[in-house]
Amino acid sequence: MRVLLRPLTADDAEALVAYVAMATSAPAREQPPEEFAAQARRWLENWTGRELGIACEDEGQLVGAAWARVVDRVLARDPDTGAPLPELIIAVAEHQRGAGLGHRLIDALMQLARTQGIAGLVLTVSERNPVAVRLYEQAGFRHAGDTPHGLGTMIWSTPCDDPMP
Ligand SMILES: CC(C)(COP(=O)(O)OP(=O)(O)OC[C@H]1O[C@@H](n2cnc3c(N)ncnc32)[C@H](O)[C@@H]1OP(=O)(O)O)[C@@H](O)C(=O)NCCC(=O)NCCS
């Protein structure tokens, strides 16, 4: 397997629909079509290709993606400026899971956030998804409470640069 990482582009929008489905459907529960449609709008509406996003590609095929955007309802804000923090979504194609792509995607997305001067990222995760919880904890996300729908929220704050000596 020779998997490459690259930025997400405008051309990826269609392929990302399947990744929204993977990331937003709870295990062993059929996602009602109207719920999926709302999630697809939330994550892909007005997709420009200039989002903060990383694709994982294997021989030209998308096999994973992670991106972050400011979505309604805003879950967390930069404590200094009040600016909303982008929310993160991630999924890896089933046949490629467990090979480290989740780690690579999230690390690359956090690096991109750093270089773009974004104060941090927020996400929601179900406690019934321990693989994802562990991935986020290892990446440096910290538990920050619960949504009204019973999902956990986790936040990562971009580290400040070391002070000048
Ligand atoms: C969560 C997800 C993105 C992780 O991607 P991945 O490529 O499998 O992750 P990695 O291979 O980098 O593994 C991350 C960690 O999970 C562990 N892991 C991966 N698959 C596992 C499995 N089936 N069972 C137990 N642990 C597993 C890995 O061992 C690794 O832990 P480690 O760093 O301690 O070794 C992927 O499972 C996925 O797409 N799930 C469905 C969508 C989803 O749930 N998205 C998140 C919504 S909040």
C-alpha cells in the first residue's frame, strides 16, 4: 500500500459524501435519510476546496479524509478573540483502517491549522467509538464537556510559539 496525503480540493466534494456518512453514523444504527442530508449539508454545503482539509489517496482513490470548518452550532471559541473554532470530521475507508492513516490525517490537519494561525479545533465523538476517542486523545485533544445530544466534545488548542530567549 502506498498511501499519499494531499490537500482536499474542490473536486473531492462528491467523494466526501461517503466519508460524512462514515463519520456521522453511529455503529449498528441505520442513519435516517433526513439526518444524513442534514449532516451532508453541514459538512459539505458551499464546499470551495479551500477548506482546511487533508485527503489520503491510494492509487488515485480517496481512502480517507479529515477536514475542519466552522459549522452551526458553534461548539467552542478562541478564548482570546471569540472567533469560532473550526469543527473536525475524519473517516478512513473501512478496508484501510488500523494502518495508521487516522493518525497521519489528524497530524497533518493539525499541522495545517498551525501554519494557518488557527487557534484550535473542536470535535464531537461518541463514547461508543473508543477507537476515535483514543485517536483524538493521542493527538492532543482534551475532553471539554458534552453536547445536548450526549456526544462528548473535545478541543485541541494550537500550542503557542516558545517565547523568544
Ligand atoms: C476513527 C478512524 C478515523 C481511525 O482511523 P484509522 O486509520 O483506523 O486509525 P489508525 O490506524 O491511525 O489507528 C488509530 C488507533 O486506533 C487503533 N485502532 C484502529 N482500528 C482499531 C480497531 N478496529 N480496534 C481497536 N483499535 C483500533 C490503532 O491501533 C491506533 O491505536 P494506537 O495508536 O494505540 O496503536 C476510523 O476508525 C474510522 O474511519 N472510523 C469510522 C468513522 C469515524 O468513526 N470517525 C470519527 C467520528 S467521531
